[in-house]
Amino acid sequence: MTQTVSAAPQVVLLHSQDNVLISVATLAADTWFELEGQGYKLKQTVPLGHKIARIDMSAGTRILRYGAPIGSLYCDVQAGDWVHTHNLKSDYLASHTRNGRARG
């Protein structure tokens, strides 16, 4: 069964350069939605606040959220795929240790 979402926005694009969309509700697998003329069908359930691939991307692609890089893909994804820790590694490099001292 395919669920169609159309009454209210179910995803948001935070920045025009972002390559991911953000869910504003938990979206079930097989949910179909459209944004800016592009149609998407979810393969997996996507929890509230999680990322969805806006375009097809290959492994190594840097993910942009709010126009800033937040991580890189471990594997290829297609538009509509859930992007999270199972296919995304953080590019964040901590500059301080837990005791508050700078690494050096």
C-alpha cells in the first residue's frame, strides 16, 4: 500500500544548497511526497527530524545541512533514501577533550 502525503508539508529544505531534506513528521516506508516538482518515494521509515536524500549521491559525497557540511556518505544513496548513521559518518573533529583542554 502506498501512502500519499500532500495535505501539509512533510519535509523541509533548510537551505537551497542542502542535498538532504528534513522530515517534519515520522514518515512511513512507501510514503510518496513531492517538493519543488521532484517526486520522492521512501524505501524506509524516516523518523521525525531525520534526513532524506534530495538527490542521488555516491559514496564519499559530503552531506550539506543548513548549507554546511555535516558528514560524508559511506555508500551510494538514491533520492528519497534515509540518510543517518547507517550510511553517514560525521566529519566533525573535536577540538577539545572531555576535560576541556585543547587537543594539540
